[in-house]
Amino acid sequence: MVGNTGAHAVQAGTVVIITEGARQVGYFHVTEVLDATPPDE
């Protein structure tokens, strides 16, 4: 789990594209972003 802030923050409706180099290899649509705090390690 990572923080959801800054340039890479997502929200409901975001499309996340997975690449290998310049080639698109997959994508998914974000439908829900949970408000959760990662556990301390």
C-alpha cells in the first residue's frame, strides 16, 4: 500500500495504464479509492 498523493495520485474514474517500455500491456479503471493508512513497519 502506498500513499495517494502527488503527481501519481488516483481517484475514482482514473484509468491506469501498464507499460513495458513504450508498449502498453494492460490497463484498469479505478472505481473506488479507499481511505486507509498503511501499517507502520
